[in-house]
Amino acid sequence: MEETLRQQSTGGLKVVLFGPESSGKTTMARSLSEACNAPWVEEYMRIYLDDRGPVVGSLVAKGEILPIAKGQIALENRAVVANPQLIICDTNLLELKVYSEYYFDGWCPTELLNALDQLKYDHYFLTGVDIPWKADKLRDRPLDRENMFCIFEQELQQRQLPYTILEGPHPDRLEKALKVINQLKTNMHA
């Protein structure tokens, strides 16, 4: 495994917002970050693509998956140094793996697949698609969100990762997520 895909260890909690495009991940990550006074790890793909600029064809090329993965881990590792007690990740490498396999007919870089086995997160928040789809320059599958939700949930189940589905209006989602985080904190200190 490449050194740049190694996750910085922490004694604190790491939670991940996980799910299809336009399902409220970033909005929830920002809200949780504010409510918990914890760092929000942005989605590096957005930063990368904004810096790269537009290209003809697909949003991301196969050769860009690893640089995006490395950037995502780098952002996460910086957040761990800033506040090792709780980190709110807008996404993670598992999300990148799901999208890579989806867009590239089952293909994902071996380095990324190997890195996944070493990553540790305390809880995933799987965001539902029961909110309106909002267009932006990085979203291209408004009619496939339900299918993608099933793929994301199946990935969590196959890996036996702890998760909570967040559905409904944002205040309900936020309340549910905060209860889970508070329970995780309690369990950690018990």
C-alpha cells in the first residue's frame, strides 16, 4: 500500500457521511461539525475538480482516482492533527471505491482496494435520497440515486460496517446523527 493512502491514527471518533450524490452529505457534515465543534473533512474530489477545470467527456478519468484518494486521506489526516477527539468526514475512500466501480464498469485501483482494509471509522451515516436532487457541475445521475443508495448500503453490509440511515428533513437527520455521536462518545468513555 502506498504510504500516502495511510490513515493517521487517533484515539477519538471518526464518522463518515456516505451515500449517493445530492443526498445531503455535505450539508449534514457541516451541521455536525458546527454542532460538535469538530473538524469537517471536505470532499477532496470537489477541490480537485475545481482546481483542474473542465474537461471533455466524463467528470473523472481512471488516472485521477488515486490522486483524489491521496488528497482525501491527506485532508483527513490534517483534521486528525487539529482535533483528534472527533472528525466529521464528508466522504472517504470507500465512497470513492463505490463510484470508481460504478463509473468504470467494476474497476478500482488496486492500491485503493488494499488501503480500504487498513482504514478505520467508528460509524457511517448513510444519507437517504428522500430529498430533492439539486444540480451542480459534479452531479450527473439524478435518476439513479435510489439504485446508488442500494449499492452504498450493500457495501456497508458486505463489510459489516456500523451505520445509521439518515432520512427525512435536515433537522430530523441532524437530531438522529447527534444522538448516535453522543452514544458513541459515551461508549468510548465507558
